[in-house]
Amino acid sequence: MNQSELIWQNGEFVAWDDAKVHVLTHGLHYGTGVFEGIRCYETERGPAIFRHLDHLDRLERSAKLYYMDLPYSVEQLRAATRELLARNELRSCYIRPLVFRGYGVMGLNPLEAPVEVAIAMWEWGAYLGDEGKARGIRAKVSSWERISPRSLIPHAKASGQYLNSVLAKIESLKGGYDEAILLDDHGHVCEGSAENVFVVRDGVIVTPPQTASILDGITRRSVLQIARDLGYPTLESDIARAELYLADEVFLSGTGAELVPVREIDDHAIADGKPGEITRVLQQAFDDALHGHSERYLEWLDFLDVRERASA
């Protein structure tokens, strides 16, 4: 991991190596935390955080779903993130806000444990690699089922829930694949271990609906809007496993992965085994939005003011 200089922790800027928690922190034992993955990109106007408030709003909603009241407002967290970015003098980076139950109680009742907040950031390249973005990745349908809304809360980006994704990711890597695709409790396609799934068939872009145990991805929403703006028909619908193999194109989206083509699933080549035309068009349009090259989507970017950087 590429360390930066500072981390924001409970209202203070602390050195990277000094950002620590007690070994009996509740979230460490029981996974009682929520988090976000956010990216900042270099643009012609300077560093810009992609859909910053959307991510922080989701962080707050995730916390509430697990009975945690944020001790800071969304606007305070936005300001802290911007100042941390300026102090660390980063131009592009990955940002990780984390809300968790801290030290104070042990046992399954977390309600008396304090709610703590930290924000870290560091330079991090494409989650599935630059080659994966260029050539496409190989995926495996996991034997691990995606968590059900009858057991946990798929719409929350909660720390403990990601053990489900960890198992699927390890299984795929040990099998020689780049990524896992999980099915929901009805056997429909759900999502990747850390990405939403899209299928293209006969020119229509299809993605699993909210009812398929997916995380409501902010990148997913962005891709759907870009696709509609470009005139592509889109559909949120259940997808059968076999439809992955029969698709004209398959791609994944997520903050870490951005937009990545899938060239093969379960050793079935997708079409000719190369990234498809619609995937490439969307990938370029999304990349333009991330880096401030598209006037249409400038509202998605939270630009760091030059004066903020100078005063940090």
C-alpha cells in the first residue's frame, strides 16, 4: 500500500502510522462498521472527487441501517476529506471513509459502543489492473451465494458483510480467475465481489435490479445514466447464469474497478473473447466524466479549490 502523510481520525489529522484503534474495538471483533470507496482524479482544473456527496450520503444511510448515528454531518465529512486531500498533496487517489463501533463494550449488543470515524486516502491504481481494463478479465461464477436480505442488508456497505465477498474473491483467485460473480438466493446473477454486473444482448444493456441483493452502486448509476444519454436502451432485470455465457458483451463497474470488460466466464468466451463495442464506448465516456473531459457530467466532480491547496 502506498502510504500518504496523514489520516483524519475522529476530527483530528494524525500521522499515517499513528492512526490506531484498541485491540478490543467492537468493529474489529464483530464487523460493526460501514465504509465507502471514493476516488479523486487529476483534471485540468486540479484534483476532483467523483460524486463525493453521493458517496457520503450512502455512508450515512449505511450507518443508520446498522443503528449508528454519525457524529459528524455529511458536510463536515466532505470538508474534512477536502482538507485531508490538500494536506496530503495528492492529485489522484482512492479515499476510504470508515465508520465503526469503537472500544468500550464487548458482546453482541453494540449500542453503548462509541461511533468512530476515520478517513484515509492513498494512491491506488485500477483495482483489476490496467491490463484488465484494456483486454478484459476472466471471471468465475462463485459457489458462494450473495448475502440475502433475509439475513443481512445488501444495500448497506457494511464491513462484516464483505466476508461474503472475501470468500468469493479468494475462490476465484485460487481457481486462476481474476474475479468472482455471485448469484443471489434465487439463483439470479447478482454482482461481482466488489462490482456491479452488466450484460449486453442485442444492443440492450441489462443489469440486475435492486431486488437481486445488489449494492446500489454509484458507479452503476453513473454508467446507466451515461448509457441512456448516449441513446442505448437499458433494462434492470433478473439475469440467469446462462445469459452471461450467451451475452454479446459483459462488463463490471465499481469505484475501484471503474469500468472493466469481461472476456471470459467459467471458461466460456464472451462472444469473440474481446471487449465489445458498447463496452468500449461506455468505458471511454465514463473515463471522460471521471477526468473532467465531459461538460455534461461536471456536476459529478467535487473540485479542490486552488486556495485550499495553497493554505493546507
